[in-house]
Amino acid sequence: MIIVAETDPREPATTALLKASHALMASLFPPEDNFYLDVDDLVSPDIKFYTARENGTVLGTGAIALKPDYAEVKSMFVSEDARGKGVAGAILRQLEDTARDAGATMMKLETGDVLHAAHKLYESHGFKRCDAFPPYNAAGSSIFMEKPLT
């Protein structure tokens, strides 16, 4: 059974998975188009960070940054061996619940243009492509998406 729970991103297994995500993003996108948050940035009062675990093993991560006008999905990543098990969907549902509970009426995200599995995931959860939103500028390797929570 996959358990999604709020977690400290500084836990060693969680940090290792985040660093794997950062390494993958660095290999796919130029530095100016990498918008991931460092581990210490994820420990902030306006960010809720979650992991998905199965039998105690960290399989995936995700965070929601609570902004004044929306909630932004950050740090979505699933370990390669756990893909296809529903981990990302479970995390995304938790992030949406957290955003709703915080009173957000819109979720937004930025993702890479070559991350096709991520695009499918977000679309299957009701996200639609949109224009860049602050603090981002339009970037050749970025796709922006949003989902109303009303």
C-alpha cells in the first residue's frame, strides 16, 4: 500500500531521491531553465512537502507552495523503479487536498517540455496548459499548466 505523508525533506532517503531528481533535471535542461527547489528551500512555512512510501521505502516526492493567489506544485518526482504504480497520482491528489484545505482556488505548475509522462499525469488530473506565471518567464524548455479548484 502506498502511504503519502507530510515529511521533512532533509531525511536521508528523501534527500537522496530529491538529489536524483535534481541530477536528472540538470542533465535534461540548461541551468537557466531549471527551477527546482533545493532541499533547504523546501523547509519553509509556505511549503508543504510530502513523500509516498511503500513498506517504508521512499518512492516519490511532491510539494505544494502556498502563494497568495494560487498553490504551485513543486518537486514532483518518482523513483524510476516505482513508476507506473500510481505513486505520482497519489502525491498529486494529496497536494490538491492540501491546496484546497489552505483555501487556494487555483493550482499551477512549471514542468519540462520533454517530460511527456508528467504532461499526461497532469492532464489526467485536470491541468491545462497556460501562459508563464510569475516568477517565471516563458522559456523554450518549459511548459506551464494550471487547474482551477472551484
